[in-house]
Amino acid sequence: MAPPPALPRPSPRLDSLRPRPRPALPSVRGGLEGTARRRSELPTRELPVEGRRRERSGVGRGRAGPGPCGGRAAAGPADGGMGCTVSAEDKAAAERSKMIDKNLREDGEKAAREVKLLLLGAGESGKSTIVKQMKIIHEDGYSEEECRQYRAVVYSNTIQSIMAIVKAMGNLQIDFADPSRADDARQLFALSCTAEEQGVLPEDLSGVIRRLWADHGVQACFGRSREYQLNDSAAYYLNDLERIAQSDYIPTQQDVLRTRVKTTGIVETHFTFKDLHFKMFDVGGQRSERKKWIHCFEGVTAIIFCVALSAYDLVLAEDEEMNRMHESMKLFDSICNNKWFTDTSIILFLNKKDLFEEKIIHSPLTICFPEYTGANKYDEAASYIQSKFEDLNKRKDTKEIYTHFTCATDTKNVQFVFDAVTDVIIKNNLKDCGLF
């Protein structure tokens, strides 16, 4: 059988005239469809219902489901190819926002843990002793070197105390039991100035002080100390003169607590307790120092107001016409009812309870409060003074006064009381946050 005749080959000329398909123009749709076709050729896995819903819905214009740019479809010419860039900027902005929120939260938590305590009260009410106790209780106390630095202060307090008693003997017309003590008195005034300037207690001076303190006339004058100005620590140092006068003497923690130095300006102390960061401000209590208090008032968490219970029969050093207890009450009234302290916790320390307990037996409370009809016994008299101060609070329905009886030189007592004070501060902070 003969093969079929060969078909004629198309003419090259005709081929060139046949219309050719136009190349596809790039477009968003074309790009996405191409991507979808390529994906369809890959192995597939079943998505959860929620995942399928998100893939079907896409997000925004020109998106056909999750793409390679953080959940976006591949960008085409319509969005200028900026899909990945915009996503990175958004992510960076979100990170910055998250960091700002974190810093604000940390700052807020830090501020909530910061407690600003202001120690207020009339002069010689024990404020500075409370500050010293905070160092002993919360800051490992005083080092040997720090105690050594207080030696000159102890000497000065001892010398000043015996001088105050001897001077008062003339005003109160009290004679020395032993006339030869008059020579010792002259020596005391002759030697004391140099000793105080040098911060020493030479042997000849300590001998003079020892003989004077043993005199019955001096002891009689000491018994009338309410009639003149005398440091509370006078008997403490004078009774222990033999130890203090030793050449190798280093003050103990208790010796340091008993020292008396007039506070001028503002003394700031920092310590941490119960995860709270305390800033305690001790300001001078004398009238001349009170004008400096105003700088400490801003942002105060609580005020600790100190009152010397034993001062009920004493007058001010700066105004001998003014009873010290009356001055404290006047000052407490102005602080407690001040509009700036409406939301500030007021903590009342009725201090020097040990001295008050000794004194009330022989010095009646009627010296300060003529209307008092109770017994001159510690519990009843102390309770009466407490009520006199708490009655000054004009906002009893909304403001509570937290009262504590304290002995600022007793470390265990101060530790116990300050623990209770801290609990009050924590409770009030929780109230402010709506958590109590």
C-alpha cells in the first residue's frame, strides 16, 4: 500500500502573519492567582474551622489569605511592595507601646512601695531618738567607729547636765550639803569650756563631776528639775560616770540613743521594711525650726506626731510662760485638722512613758490640766492625756488617729510599735487602691 502523500509544510511567510497571544500584564489579581496556583500544587493539611474562616476572609484589600509577610498576602504593584515594611513598623510600634506600659506599671508599683514619713512634734519630744532607732532596727545599728564619734556628744551632755543643776541651785536657793563642793563648782565652770571644745573628759574634771553629783544638795536640786531646763539623759550619764570617764570609753548603742543634739534643718533617713521603701524626715521642733516643715509636706504618706508625756509639768526652753504639753496640743491641732492632710494618716506617739510613770507619782497632772479629777497614776493619767489629744480631731467620722504609747529609748518597744504603724500604712494603701 502506498504511503499517504505528505502534507505541504506551512509557509514561513504565513506563520509570521498568524496572530500570537499577548503576554499577560502584571496585576494584583494575576500575581495572587499565580501564588494560589503554586500553593495548590503543594501538599495540603486540614485547617481548624477557625483557621479556615480566617483564610477565607482575608484581611483588607488585595489579600487572599495568609501570606509570607506576617499574615499578609504577597504585595503586588498596587500597594507598591510595602506590605512587609508596614508590618515591621507596626510591630516596632507595638513593642514600644508595650515597653511604655511596662515602665509605667513598674513606676506605679515602685511609687506604691515608697512611704514618706514626716516626724513632727514640739522640741525634745523624742523625734530624733525615733530616727536613731530606725537605724538600729532596720540598718544594722551603729558601727564601732560611728559610736566612737558620739563620745564628744556624750561628754558634752554630761558636762552640760551637771552645770545646769549647779546653776539652778543658786536660783532655787539650794545649798551644797558639803560646803567644800563650792570649790568643785568653781572648778567645774573653769574646766568645762576647754573640755567641751576639745571633746574630752579629763580625769580632774570627771572627779569634780563625780563629787558634785554625790552631794545631797545637788540631788535635791535634781529632784526639782521641772523648775528649770535639764536634759532627760542627765541621770543616765551622771549615774554611769565611772564607765564614761574611762580613757578607752566607746559609747554603746544605748549611750548614742540618749544623746541630745538640737535638730536644725531637716534630717532624712532611708530604710526598707516589709517590702516598703521608707523615707523618714526629722525636722526641728523648736518654733524657729517649724517654718522649714512646709518643704516636706508634699506627697506625705503618714505623719508621726511625737508628744513627750513627761513634759506635762515643764515649760518651753524658748518660752518659759508656755507649758510644753499645751504647746504640743496646739501644734497637733494645727496638723491634724489641716486641709492638706485630709488623706494623710496621723500616727500619735505619746512618748517618754517611762519618765511619765516615774514623775506622775509626785507631780500632779493638775499642773497641766486643772480640770483633771482622776488619780495620779500612770494608766488613768496617760489615758486622760490621750483623750485630750484625740478630742482635737474635728473629723472623727472620716479620720482616725492611731495612738501608741512609746519609750523611744527602748528598742524593743519602738520595734513593736513601728511594726504596727507599718501595718496601718499598708492597710491604708490597699484602701486607696480599692483592695481593702
